[in-house]
Amino acid sequence: MSLAGIFVGFGLLWIVALVEAAPALEILHIEVYDHMRRDGKQRLETFGERTNGPWEVYESATRFPLKELLLEGFNATEEHVAFVGTIMLGRASDLQAAGSRWARVWPPALRWIPTSTDRIIAAEKRLLSIVKTGYVQEQVNVGSAPPGSKVRWFRSASDEPRFINTVTFDSKENAPTLVMVHGYGASQGFFFRNFDALANRFRVIAIDQLGWGGSSRPDFTCKSTEETEAWFIDSFEEWRKAKNLSNFILLGHSFGGYVAAKYALKHPEHVQHLILVGPAGFSSETEHSSERLTKFRATWKGMLINHLWESNFTPQIIVRGLGPWGPGLVQRYTSARFGTSSIGELLTDQESALLTDYIYHTLAAKASGELCLKYIFSFGAFARKPLLQCASDWKVPTTFIYGQQDWMNYQGAQQARKDMKVPCEIIRVPQGGHFVFIDNPSGFHSAVLHACRNILSGDGEKGFTLPDGLISA
């Protein structure tokens, strides 16, 4: 099957859905005329009211068999560049020929994504140069699959071992162990503003989850929520065994909070205290149905975004697809989120530059753990297997920490607390959003110390009171 002569005057993302809906497509020729043609001719098209039914998308169409791609037109925009890069670099493993005839020169460097595991570790080292506490970085071997597992993490013919990137910071003798787990689209370096303060009281160990950051990035071929959860939980357990850890404090942020909670439910004997920072996954769509979201999903834009979500179209695909434009996109994000739009303590110029570099390399590397998204959450970031339903099975004392402006709803934690049979408290930190540990580091550190006050009481911390400003919810 081939397809030629598509004329578009709007965004090209819908073509991704089109290609997925036609799994036999091998040749794609797109003509883009967004503006007046240079020869003075103008292409005019009139589109009537569309009455098409919904797309039927086949689950098996996860990789495009596209072999030939040609784009022709004028005034390519970044959106066009992102689309072409997505097809060429992210989804079309069989692509044999690709070309373009733009009025502006198409940069050959588009196909070049300047990153690798070594570059991720180098970017991590540059970012952690800000940290004054000494540390050891290591790749911890977690094997090729957990013993007795029916589902291998990566379904590969190879028995190649996999590794979890780990940094362990210098600490006082006999200090309690604090293991930190990052969220979706992040890596352990996001905690760079916290390592010094926390290492004064804890033996801090931070990891990149399997398929993220500087850890191994196996092919992600999980097909269910259960398999996807096992990917993260079982690999973490193999890491724990390799590090010979037990009775530790487990801290997880956002999606890392979801993984940490699921791990503590399965292996409570190893977790002394659970700290969930802006955790995802407590509510399902049925529990928090939104009339606004329902109406949006009924629009063509909503159907398109929902389709892309179910097709595992991740933000990282855009970063990869932009090729040499990728770092610029990441720089605009960090400048906005932690700069002009920050609700807390701004990053210094050095911090911003180093964090941008680090984020780019971790996002642009091979897709792996990121592909968990559609199996863990439905469109709108609602959990398919919400933690709220497991609250009565909780066996580990838990502290929830939220930035006061966190878009994650702390009311889900309040609801879960009603069913928990273990100690549970909820702390809200002012001047903090979803990345509260970056927005308000000192407030976050105080919240963590308060959460662990009983564990720290052995070194004179008994009676430690919550500083003014923190809110108990």
C-alpha cells in the first residue's frame, strides 16, 4: 500500500495516527503548502464539514513498516521537522529512503541524536559537580530477569545482563539509608539540590529506574499493566538484593512514588518508612470523572490526543524527532518551568545550563521505560490500577509530601489515609509545585526530616518540630 499527494494546511500530527491506522503503509509522499508558493501560485483548498467515524487503530501497529518517505513543500515549521524526525528516528525501523524538497535547506544533522549512555553519565557528572558531598557512581548488575519470573523484562533472545545506574553519597557511620526514586521523564539527577542537605542525616542512594537515565534501556515490550508494574518492581528488588539493603527509607516522586508504593505493598519487610512526593496513581478516571475532560475527549482534538496516548506517543519522541533542535526545546522548557514560570527558588544560570544538558541526554536516548505510560495511566494521568484501592493493604508507615501548588491532588492521599491501618501523615510545602524539591529545597528537606523524626531520634532528633510554613493536611 502506498499513499501520495497529501496536502495539509494545519498540524501534521494527525498523519501519525493515519500511518498507524494503515499498518501496511510502505510509501508516504506528503506535500505541504502552508504559505504562498514562491512561484506566485497559491494552492486553495476548501474543506467541507467532516462526518468521518472514529478511527479504528490496531494494537499491533506499534512500529511502522515505512520504507520510503518524501516531503515536498515550502516554509517548513518546527512541527513539520518534529513529525519527520518522529517517523525517521522513532517509529520507522525499516526506513530505507528518506528525502525532502523544501524551499529551505533540510539539515542532514536531523538524523543525528547526539547522545549515548556515556554522554548521559558525563552530563550527570557535570550536574553533580554542584553537589559538595562526595559520592560513588556505579552500574549495579540486576541480571537478565528475576529468578522464576515468567515474564522477562525485555523479551530478548539475549541473556545480556541489565544495570541500574546508582549514586551513593558519603554519610556518617550508621546513618539510616534513604533510597530516592525519580519520576516519569526524569532521572536521579533531578534531586541535585537535595543531596547535600539529606546526606548530612542519611546514607543517600539515588537510582535511575530500569529504562531511564543512565541505566540499561532494554526493548520495552510489556503488554499489560501487570507486566509493566513487574518491569519496575522486580528490577528494583533485584537491585536491592545486589546492594544487600534492608530496613531502608524509600522515597519516590510522582511516577516514582507509584512504583515505590507498589514495591512497598509487595515487599513491606524491606521498607522502614515510605515517603511519597507528589505521587501519581492514587485515583482512577471513574473516581474523579471530569465533565470538562469528558467534553474535551469528544472533540476531534481530544480524540486525536487520546489516540496518540493509546499509541504510546511520548513527549520524548518529539525531542528525538527534533534532532539538532531537541536541546533548544528542552532549554525552553527548563527556562520556563524553573525560571520565568517558577513558583519557588529560581535556578542559577549554572544550574539551568547543567540541568538542561542533563535532561536532554536522558530524554533523547533510546525509548525504553518511558513506554510504560499507556499501561499505567489512561488519558488524563488516571491510574489503571489506582493505589487508592490498595490503601487497606498498606503495611508501611507513610508520609505524603506535596508542593502547595502541585497539580497532583493531595485529596487522593487524604482519601487513602482513611483506609490505612498504619501511621500516615500529609505535608504540604509552600512555594512549591510538582517539583517541590527543586522549587523549595529547604522546605522539602524539613518535610523529609519531620517524616523521619522517629528514625532519626537515635541521634538526638527526638522532639524535632515542623518549621513554620509547612502545612499538615
